[in-house]
Amino acid sequence: MIDIEQSYARTFGTASGKRVLEHLRQITIERALGPDVSDSQLRFVEGQRSLIHQIESLVSRGRGADYGGK
């Protein structure tokens, strides 16, 4: 799994990759939903948020792997 983690770290470690990840974070994790949001909309957005958290986790672990796990 370390290989894919390092690939994520390299991909999102560039200036463009960081910009893309920040944009994804803004449109998912930092997005506020109104009080009248439907159950299906909420589940859809939570799925998106989960994916962004997964990407960020892989990037973080990949950076650690690049430096001997530190």
C-alpha cells in the first residue's frame, strides 16, 4: 500500500495538486448544507466528504513513507 500512498503524496504535493485538493475540500468538506436538505442529498455529500478525507489520509501517509515513516 505504501506505493499508492507515495503516488498520492507526489500527485497532490505539486502546486497544482495542492490547489485541486483545496478546491475539492472547499466544495465538499467546507460546504454547508441548509436545514431542508434531503436524506439522499446528505448521504451523497457525506460520501464526497469521506472520499476527500481518504485522499488526504493517503497523502499524509505517503509523505510519511517518503521520509522513513516520520
